[in-house]
Amino acid sequence: MTHKTEMWQVYRFQDVDVTVIQQWVDPFGRPMLRFGLDRDGEVLAAGLPEAEFLAEATLLAEAGSELVEGAR
């Protein structure tokens, strides 16, 4: 199963700009992802099925707005 999101892309999700930081396929074959956001200098991350994310997310920008935990 392939992913419809791209690593390090910026999306608008629930009125917040987030970056896809990890992708995997769960044991049931569902594409999953983890996305992160920078809140006051701290990287917060959450994960969920890609289909749920894409139901509410809109692609905003191409790669270049990487969030790397511990980079600050």
C-alpha cells in the first residue's frame, strides 16, 4: 500500500500548519503517519491513519519546512 502524503510536506490540519515527519503501514495494511508542529519552540507530534488525516488536511507547501525534534 502506498502513501498519498509526502514526507516533509506542510499541510493545514484543523487550522494548524503541520509537517509529515513519519510514515508506515500498520499490521492491517493501513497507511499511517505522524505529523508535527512547532509550538513555542517545542515540536509536538501526533499520529493517525493517513485517510483520517487527508479527510481534513490541505497541502500548503513543498518540502523545506522540516521539523526535526531536538534541532533547536
